[in-house]
Amino acid sequence: MVLSSTHTPVLLIRGLLRESRHWLNFPLLLSEQLKRPVFTLDLPGCGLLNLQRSATSVPAMRAQLQQQWAERYPQYQGQAVHLVAISMGGMLALDWALAAPEQVKSLVLMNSSSAGLNPFWQRLQPRNYLKVLLCLLAGPLKREELIWQMTVNSSLQPDILKQWQQWAIEQPVSRVNALRQLWAASRFRLTQSPLCPVNVLSSQNDRLVSSMCSKALAQRLQAPLNIHPSAGHDLAIDEADWLIQHLFTWFLSLESVYSHLPGSPG
């Protein structure tokens, strides 16, 4: 079975303090593998929208993303989308699927979490408390070094880190927006399960968010859980090939399911 570009697009959603460019070439590689369009958006306060004010709740952030999606890609309105999201992005994706189930075909949640399912010291592991504080106080060069230390387990790649630092200089996330995003993520609480299929991916050696959080999400959502044994929080950087293969397998399984439903593209 070959996936077609006529099928449902994929929207990638990043997490705290990150912008679309932090996916690097992952969207292109994923699109080539899936044979379907893959899109990204920036949260207000990040990337192209760094001068805007970040919302202080996940539902408000989700509403901002919905509006962007509608304005930037009107050709896909009225058609559901597959959401692939990491960390706080997973919270936004879950909220989107619950608020507008007709807009979401499926969810893939990577290294995400919810209040009420895990204690705060698993949602943000204690080894990072000082680094998170330093991120809020440090300049863009040091902040990006600290983020790399918390989110990537593979050896330092100076060229990528320099890119991160350059983006942080060009379009910095303000301390106020960083705090607003942290506050929103800390308060997110999953209250019910979405109607669409959900897949949960986790990094066993995630140094930022305990893998116990993904396990709890998968159990709560009765969703399949796939765990990488050595990757860090940012799966798309640490293990892009592994991630793409799992997403390909996931979408292929959905294609098989939806192919039996009249008028429903995968």
C-alpha cells in the first residue's frame, strides 16, 4: 500500500520555547516517506510570532493554533488533519482533538504529560530545576546550550547548536513568554479521551520529562506505547530515522482502517 499526497496532511506541533525551525529537515524527510504534505506552525511568542504574547493556558494556545491553521492553509479547512506533537505540543494536540474532534484525524504524542496522571517531579525532572531557572535568566547563547543538555542525548552537534543560537538571537523568546508557556503547560490536565486514534511515543532516557508520563498517558488513553531505549526528549533530533519509521507504520495502519470507510481518506 502506498500513501498518497491526496491524503490527510500532517501538522507538527513543537513544545516549550521552540519554533518551527527546530524541526530542522524532519518535516521534509517525513513528507517524502509518507508521500503526503507535512506542515508546521509557530506558537505566539516563538519563531515568526516571537513579538506576540503567549497565552497562559493550553486551550487559549490551541485556539491560536487553530486560527493560524485556518488562515495559513484555507485549502485544508473542512478536512481533518493528523497531529504529531512533542512535549507541550502534545497537550495542545490533545486539547485540539477534544475541542474540535471533526478537525483531528489522529494524534501522535511524544514525551508529553498531564497533571493528575503524574507528579510534578516526573513532568519536569528535578535534575533540571536549576537549568530551567538559568534558561529564564541567561542570554540566548547560554539558554540554547542548556536546552540542548536537557533535551538531546546524542553528542553535541556544534552546527545545529549554532543554528539554535542564531535563531534565538534573531527571534528571541522573551522571559515573560517563557514563563507564560511554563505556567500553561504546568496546569494542563487531561479530563477525557479524544475520539480519534492515539499513538504514544516515549524516550526511556528522557532527561527532561520522565518516561513514566508517557506510560501514564498511554494507559489513560488506552493507546499503543512505543519506547526508544536511549533517545532524549527531542526524538526528532536524537532518532529521526526511528521516529519516521514508526510514523510510517502508524499511518499505514490508519490507511488500512480508513480504506474500509466510504469517503474517508487516510
